[in-house]
Amino acid sequence: MDARKIPLNPWAITWPLSVATVLLVAANMSMQAYRLIAHQEHVVGLAMMSMDGENNLPALFSTLLLFCASLLLALIAVLERRHEGIDVSKWAILAAGFMLMAMDESLSFHEKAIAPLRALLGGQHLGIFFFAWVIPGFALVFFLGAFFLRFLLRLPRRTAIAFVVSAAIYLGGALGVELLEGWWREAHGHKNLIYHVLVSLEEGMEMAGVIAFIHALLRYVAGRFGEVRFAFAGTRDKLSASEPAK
């Protein structure tokens, strides 16, 4: 039987992801600044690097981050079930939720809600609610916060704090900066540097929040389950975990 160990050093995984995030934000801002200052509508590579676009490198990176978080949550759900944990269902729901977030990041489902919601609100002079999807977004956050509160309180204190911090970073970008971004875009349009600074801040905070969450998940797995190994024997794959060092 060949056992393959999955390395669980959080920094070894999240440090490169953090560097990639900084590079993506810097590339986007540099190219947007050049486009606006030089009055160049078509900048080579901008469509692929723009954080205000879809189906490009930043969107793919964000999707993969959310997908990785979903896989880690699913792994924890499996391990918790084998250790007869009491919150298996909560970990599984989180895994499914992050998978849906990854799909939304890739396919932009929430963007399709903007036009009908904007029409319900009168269609203009919406200010911070210009991107109207944030209204049901806030409602969903409050509902999920109440739903997962007891689960959060049962987690180790360090893990719970890390989850709250990562959520605050992510939601601060996805909802908080999005409010400012919508207000600015309605008042000043999108062909200005401040708008793209806000977009970069929003996307950068979302990426940073997910990376911080991945870091917290890796620490939780390492602390609770120790080494995680996939053992391959013939056509059957087995997942096992050794106890963490005392």
C-alpha cells in the first residue's frame, strides 16, 4: 500500500497565494492607470488582467480559491464524520456553500440580479445600492450568521477568531467596498482611477479573505487530525488521518 501524505503547512500554501494576489492587484492597477493616463482604450493584456471583467485571470484565480476552500471543508466533513464529530452537517453545508460561491464567481449569477432589483428600487439615484444585489446579500449574511453561530462557538477559540476575521475581510470587500463602488460609479462613471482603485480593493479583499480562511482551515486540520494521508491499494482509495503530536 502506497501512502501519500498531504502537506498541511498553512504558510507553505497560503504565502504563494498571497503573493499571487498582490501581483494580480498590482498588474490590474498599473494597466488601468496607464489606460486612463495615456488615454488608451485598448491596452494589450488588460482584458485578461482586469479585475472589473469576467472570464479572465483574476476571475479564474478567485474561482480556484473558493474551490480550494470548498475541498478543504469537504475533507474536514469526511474526517469529522470518521471521528464522530457533532458538526459534520455544518462542515458539509459550508463545503456546498463555497462550491456555489465558486460557481457564482465563474458564472456571475449575482450580477444577473442587479437589473431587476434596480428596477424595483426605481432604477436611478440609488447611491450605495447602485449594485442592488448587495441588499439580498446583506440579508443572506445575517441569516447565515445566525445559522452558524452555535457552530462557531463550538470551534476552538483560535479557529473561531480566524473564521470571523477572514469573513470580515471578505465581506468588507464583497459588500462594504461594493457599496462605495456603486455610489462612486453612479455619480462619476467607471472611466476614472478612483473607481478602479475601489474595484481593486474589493477584489483584493475578497481574495485575501478566502486565503485567510484557507489558512485557518489548514491550521484546524493540522491541529485536530494531524497528518492526512491518501492510501492507494489497488483500485480502492482510502483517506486516513493520524493524531496530531501532543
